[in-house]
Amino acid sequence: MEVFRRVDDVSVLMDLVVGGSGRARKNATVVLLNLVKNNGDKTLGDVREVDRAETIVRALVNNDNRVSARGKSKAEALLRVLESRQGSQP
């Protein structure tokens, strides 16, 4: 997990969420979700620093037909984490 955080923070993963194949989008979402769950506020802050991160994840949940049901489920879980911890960030 530390390796992902060191590689341009998490923006590489967000790039995959935006422009990757359906499978890459799902896998990047799962990795982001696991990073946020395991590393907590530090990774959450890194994700939030990516321009429009919450909007991107919300689009996966609501509008993207190229994402599988499992991928949408993981994106929904990531979105819930992003929204629930929004007040905990300075």
C-alpha cells in the first residue's frame, strides 16, 4: 500500500478510474477503497487532493455503464467513505 501512496500520491489510480478499461476502473476503485480503509485519514486526504475525486467516483456510481455491478458496489462504498469522513478533514 505504501508503494501506491508514493507513486504521485493516488492520482495514478484516479487516472485509471477516469480513463481505464472497465476492469481497470473497478480494480483501481477497489485499491483506492482498500487504501482509504487501511490508511485512514492520510490516504483519504490524498484522494481528496485529486481534482474532482468525489465527482469522479459519483459518476462511476450514477452514470457509467462500462462499470460492472461489483465495480459500482465498490465505487458506492468508496463514495460513502469519502462523504462520511468529509467533516473530519481540516
